[in-house]
Amino acid sequence: MKELQLVIEYVELPFLLTILELNIKKIKESNFKLGPLFELHLRTMQDRVSKEQYRVRQEMRRRGIKFWSNISWRIVLRPSIFVGDTHTN
């Protein structure tokens, strides 16, 4: 289960970074008086997410989990186990 959670985080974290960046952009474009404070908070969150992304990649590497995509998603948890693919190799 821990391996699956790592893969889920690996996929989700880049989306979270994108959402944070979009929110920062919207705050900068607004006339919100507390905009700079919220931007600082969002940048801090970005930093935390980036650090978590690094930790997830390191843990996946340590466990030998490889992730790649093509037309169909394939996630290798162990050399003989494929998740997200109906083919067996």
C-alpha cells in the first residue's frame, strides 16, 4: 500500500504545484490588499510541495519503483507487477 501511495503522490504533486502557481498569478493580478501576504504563504506552500516531491522521488528510487507513461499509463511497482495496465509482461 505504501508503494501505491508514493505513486499517487508522484502524480498529484505536480498538479498541486500548478494550482499554486495559478493562484499566485491571480493574486498578483488582483488589487487585494493582503495579496502580498497570501502570495508569500502560497510560495511557502510551493516550497513545501517541492520538498515533498523530492522526498517521494527519493523513496521511489530507494524502493526500485519506476514510473513512465506512453499511450497507456504503466506504473511498475516491482519488476513483475504492473498497475494501471491490462497487459502482463
